Amino acid sequence: MSFTSRRSFLKASGAVAAAACAGAGHLAAKSLRIPMGLRLPIGLQLYSVRELLAKDFDGTLRKVKAAGYTEVEAAGYYDRTAQEFRQAMDKAGLRCTSTHHGLDVLRARLDELIEYGHRLGLDYIVSPSAMHRDPAAKGPMTMDDWHFSADEMNRIGEKVKAAGMTFGYHNHDAEFDNEDGVVFYDELLRLTDPKLVVFEMDCGWVVAAGRNPVEFLIKSPDRFQLLHVKDMVRGATGGFRSTVMGQGIVDYQAILRAAKGLKRYYIEQEDFDIDPIAAIRLDAEYMRKLKL
């Protein structure tokens, strides 16, 4: 999703969550000469089916499972307690392994969201947005804002780690802008502690920003434990929009070959020309058939 829409969506979901709260596999893959990315469960970022979940939560989860998914990443908890959310996942035959909360929401409600995530059985808590140092500030982020965000990520990451989970940061395209020639994303990688903060690379947005995901994966393989798998095409107005996997411009053969530190990946499709369930079924089929 776009930075603005995701931030708005997760601000609302953070408030709901607060109310509700009251290795060895890599070596095996190497020995079989099968890239690790193809041996991992196929995950879905539930933002892809957000409108369907709002209308029929349990039924949509069953459809996600039937479409070929075994793991999901949450984007909002739909006014459910952690127990209710986890029971719905169990009933559908899914495991929720990661969740998204904006950095501002995490700063305001960190203990509550950690407790919710612990009860849900999460492996990862991920922020898909940074924030201005001045909460009242508007407009593009400055380098000072990104430095402030990096410090906050380290602080949050330490608390998430102490709770037995891992904190991550998910990019859009703004991270690849620069100030005086210094790219913001490079600063996030430099200033965040690898022991406390991992990165969830949204490959589609990296490509939309004019960069190659492979260069980051090769340079810092251990930082990128998570991927958002998303294909992109140019829209009618000249920007990019997501599409069914395999119909866009993102080269996932090269990306998955380079993703040596990968632990999880989640397909995310934000825009649809066909029924969303039919589209995510095609996305899962693409990943199952992908040859590296």
C-alpha cells in the first residue's frame, strides 16, 4: 500500500488493538540446491483483502487458506481481542506470524501491542512507516526525521526483542529519496542496530523508486529477514500500481536467489482488476511454479 494509506489504516487499527488488548532450514535448502525462498510457506499480507475482511472476517480467512496460503501478516485486528483473532486463524488453518503498526502507534501503545502480539504468537512486529521528530510536522521527511526514526526503531526493537519477537521496518518509496546525496534508506541501515532491527523489503516499492532490490540483498543479506512480494506496472498517470504476480516488471528470480537471509515472505497485492480472491490465488500459484 502507499505510505499515506497504510499509515492512516494502521493508525485506526492501532487504536482498535489497544481497546482489544485490556539456521538449519537454510543449510538443508543449500544442500538440495533449492533456494530458501521457494521452501518457505507462502504468506499473504492481509491488507490485500482488507475490504473483504471487514465484511466477513472468518469467511475471508477460509478463502485465503483455500487460495494457497498458510501464513499471514496482519494489518489491523478488526476489533477483535488477541484470543479471538488467534482462534479465527486457527479455525481457518492459518498462522499469523507478523503484524504491521505505524511507528507513531508503536511509540504510543508499545506495551499493549507487544502483549497483543505475544498472545497472538507473532514472530515479528513490523512498522511500515517512519515519523517526523515533531508530531505536528507535515510534508516530506527530513534527514533529521529519519535519524529520529532510526533511534526510535532501536528503542522499540529492544523491547520487542525482550518480549521474544523481532522488530522490523517495511519500506515504501520515500526511503529512497536523499538529502545532500545521502539516501535515507542507507541511513536507516547504518543507524539501526542489526541485533534489534531487521528489514522487510517491499520489493515492488524498491523497483518503483528506481532501485534494484538485489543490490541491497547482496550488500546486507542478514538485515533482510522479510520480503513483501509484489509485482508492479506503470499506471495510466505514470506512477506505479501493483498487479498479479508475473504480469509486472519485478524480477523475483533474481531477488529470491539473492535473499540469503530470508525467513518469511508475504505476497501483497494492493490494486485489483479482477476479484481479489482470484488474484491472490494466481499470486500463490506463481510463487509455487517459480523456478530459480
